[in-house]
Amino acid sequence: MGLSHVSLPLHPVPLALAGSRSRRPRHSPAARPAPGQGFPLPTRRALGPPARAPAAPMVSPEGLVAVALAGLSLLAWCLWTRRAEVPGDGDEEEEEGIPFIIAEDGSWRCRLLCKPSALAQHLVRSLGRSAALRGDRWWWPRWPRLQLLWQLLQAPTPQPAVARELLQLSDTGLVALDWLVGPWGAAGGAGGLSPVLLLIPNAAGMVTAGLLQLGLRALERGFIPVIFNRRGHNGCPLTTPRLQPFGDPGDLREAVTYLRCRHPCAPLLAVSEGSGSGLLLAYLGESGSSSRLAAAACLSPIFSGQEWFEAGMPWLYEWPLLLHLKKGLSRYAVSLAEAVDVDGLLGSRSLRELEEALFCRTKSHPTSWETYWERNEPLRDADEAAVPVLCLCSADDPVRGPAARSLPLELFRSSPYFFLLLTPRGGHCGFPRRDAGRCWGHEAVLEFFGAMGEFLGAEELRKGTPRPRSIGGPKGEPPTFAWQRSYTR
């Protein structure tokens, strides 16, 4: 495969590691939480100067100039056509039937759509007290495309530092786990009970500034953030002639199993961004009550993969992802030639063409576009999900498409585990605030995780019984997590 510089272990996963000799995350063991605590809420920490090199290279000056010119062209087009402003009448129609108003500030209104339950009532009260959902909005809230441009231009502050681990999978493939490292010399600080927060980038594997900012914010609050990089993405070596399909959670399942074994007493949480939510939602549906996660959140998720690829997307979003994917795939052109038509792959003019070239028009097992999506739709097993999932969406998301067509409202009305926090403005993974580099969506996600911990603690105290440490399996197996049905009634 041309990857002799990677040292691979000879035994299978989930615990086999092959990585660099850079600083490793270290965590001291701690006692298990006492009954009535739920999963522990992390303490806040102040971030100092970064301890290592940046997690991702800065955008080159030429790239900034190109993006700036493209943004000016887009701005001129928006001003001329007046298509950048989202009509106010449409918001009311799309939000009809959503029962809970979390925050209301003039024309700004956040609503929560979910099935009524004890957990839902607690979440309504908790988010209703959140300062992140009230006031201090961006100066231009009605321009979602301009928000999308701002995300491409901004850089995370402060620059994060990471310690990378390469995890070998059962088929000898590799995925990379990037632990965000704090200035104290260990990822996420000390304490075996600090929640581990798994960050999942978009489907192209692009680690955006927004995702890094969420990781830094979580690190400041005492979480242990770690970025999941798919095989061949973000500098992760490709040791097999295959990549991970859009909604195939196999690699993610092995990574979560490893994280559970490494942190047996810590709660596992997961956050996905944009099209990367397809992977997280598919994992939650396939795993059900065995997902090993305590809670999950999706920022601007894509719920229907096939419709999203077929409908097309704004060029300002599609072309950077397409170029990013082609650049990464070109490194492994010789190896991929065994499985796919590399010329057709690198000549793709859209994300749909590239997806078809990678996973449908293969040389060994060709399949149709429709059959591919029968196995990779994010919500194909959504009824089996068994942990709370917050989906933070904006009605003016230019990437996902119109809310009336792209949001599965019936799922949120019928499932006790899915919660839709819908805001009329926010763009795609934007949700910006006036403070430079701040996103109120990140604060809402972290407060959602805090509310889940508070709810579990209150339920355990009320019932007078501790949360089960393991569900089935032999003695000594790492503890798993299970929600009780009474929580969602």
C-alpha cells in the first residue's frame, strides 16, 4: 500500500494501537460516582497558551484571498437579487405545531419539538434558563450564506493542540483519534470521571474552525474532547483500498468500544457537525441500547442523505468539500485503483458523482445508487435509538434545504429520544454571536449535556437506587449505559 512508515500491530482491535510517539493523553483512575450523581458535571477551567502545534494547518494567504473574493461576489449577488433574506412568513409556517417555546426575543424564537415526557419537561426548564438562547445575536442574522462564508474564513482562537492515536480496525484499516490537549499537559485534564466528548467532523472529514472551537469550549469546561477521523481523512493513513460510506457506523463502533475500554468509568458523549451527523445517527440507530453513549447532539444535521446529494447544495459549500476530498484521495490513487476508477473519481464535478464513484461503481461489488442508500440512510433504524439526541437546526439552513422538506418532524413528535431545537436564524453550523469566534449553538449543546446529568442525578435520588454499572455480560466487562423507560414517559 506504500505505507511502510506506519507501524501496524499484528493482533486485531479494539485495543490495538499504532501511533506517533508524541504526548499521550494520561488520566488518573478515580472512584466511581456515588448514587444520585448521574454522570458528573465537569468543572470549568481557564485555557492558557496552547501547549503544542495547531491541530490543523492555517489557511494559506492565497486561499484566504480566493475565499474573500468569492465571498464578495456572493455578497454582491445577494444584494442584487435580495435572495439572502429569509422571509418572516415562512418561519411561522415551518414552525407550526412545535409545542415548546424555549426563548423568545422579538422576532427571534427558539422552539423545542419532542414527545412530552419527564425528560422533555426537564430539558425545557433547563434550556429556558440558558443565557445562550437569549439575546446577543449576530449583526446580520438574516444572511445565512454570509454566515457560511464567515465560518470558512475564521480561525479558532486559541489554536488547539492535539495528541494523535492511530487505532487499527478489525480489517487492518486505521482511524485517527485526535485528543485535544490542554496547557496542563494531559488531554482534558485529570480525573477518570471527566466526560469524554467525541467530536465527529462532516462527511468530507474537514475539521472546521467551528468544531475546534466546540472542542476548546468543552476542554475549558472540563470535558475530554477527542476528534474522530475516518480512514484516509485528515492525514489518517489509508491502509485498505476502501473508505467509510456515508452511513456505515462500523468504524465508529470500534472507536467507541476502544474509548469505553480506555475510560471505563467516564460518561461517553458525542457531537457531530453537518453531514457528519449521518454517521452518528446511523450508529445510534444500529446500536440501540448498546451504543455505550450517555447522550448525543447533532449540529445542523443532514437527515436524508440521498435527497441531500440529489438536490445539490450551494457551490460555496460543495466546492471546498469536493476539493478537500480530491486532494486527500489523490495521495492514494495507486492503491484505490484496485477498487475504483480513479480517473472518474478525481474527475467528479459534484459530491454526488464522487460518492457514486467511490461506493457504487466499484470494480469488485458494483451496486446501484438506490441500493447504496438503503444501507446508508442516517435514519433507517432511528426507531431503535435509545439515548437522548439533541438536533440543533436552523430554518434558514442553506445547506440542508427548506425546513418543511428536510426536517423529519414526525420523528421528533413520536420518539422520546429525539429533541429538535429549531431556530429561525443560524445558517449551517453557524449560530453566531457578536463575540468574535463564539457560537451560541456550542453553549446550547454543552448545556444540554449538563441537563442530562442533572436529570439522571435527580431521578436516582428520587428512586433511591443507583444507576446500573453494567448491563449483562461477564463479570469485569466495562460498564455500559442504559436509559430507563420511565425517563421518557
